[in-house]
Amino acid sequence: MSSRIIEVVDYRDTWPSEFRKAKDTLLSELTPSNVVAIHHIGSTAVLGLCAKPIIDILIEVNALNIVDLDSAKLEAIGYKPRGENGIEGRRYFQKGGNARTHHVHVFETGRAEVFRHLVFRDYLNTYPDEARAYGEVKRRAVSLCNNNSQAYCDFKDPFVTALLEKAIAWHVYL
């Protein structure tokens, strides 16, 4: 098994359409009455932002236990279930193994995690200078992490935390 390579690439115009295609596929496998919304999140959802070339998807549902019942169908189309994967109240799926193409985060609607992901994305789309600064941090992190995912995240964390605080404050004053 090859090890995972962490890379940050320039923004790709194909990311929105890759999201829409994945959304349609996921909707065809999930219990329709359980799905509240499917959102494109993460850096690939921010126009012009460099990113790891992995489409991040957030699915809001009414009940996680129904997602658990749908997990085998998602696995059959390439989304490997990873349980909560460190975040209580989440179901997490990865597609692509070490050459990941998609991450799916599933939360019950109304969870704070949903709000945080969406406000972070919306803030960066509204303030391109902040997105560029974040991109610089990500490029520095990838140059220092030696393909260690935890080191990559640890390097970015203080900047992301401060940016999220700005995003939440911005949202409060909308």
C-alpha cells in the first residue's frame, strides 16, 4: 500500500461540477426523506483558493441512524465509512483511498459543525484577501509537513481558528 501524498494545488474550475456530480450520486444512494441539504464545503468550495484536490461534502440529515443503514450503499459506490472519525455526532466517508478524491461529512441538521463549515466557506468567498492569506498558510504547511496529515493540520490550526472566529463575528453582523 502506497502512502498518502499531501499536496496543495491551484484552484480548479472543475471543482464545482465535480461536487454537483458527487451530490447527484450520493442523493441516488441515500434515503431521500432523510436528506435535508448537501453542501460543497472546504477549500474546493472557495473560488480561487488553492486546496488539496479533494472535494469536501457536508450532508445535513434528519437522523444519523438512517445514514448508518445507507452506509453499505455508499461503500458500494466507493465511499468508505469511517464512523465518527474523531468528531462525535458525525459520520465520515472517504473516497479514493490514499489518492483521495472526496470526503463526506454527515451531521444531523442544526449541529454547530454545520454552521461552522458553512460560515467559514461563505466568509472566504466574500473576502478573497483572507482566502489568499489562508492559501499561503496552506502552501507553507504542505511544504513543512512531509506528507504527515496531522502535522499539516497542526500547522494550519491557529490560523484556521482565528479565521473561523472572524467568520462567526462577520455572520453575527450580517
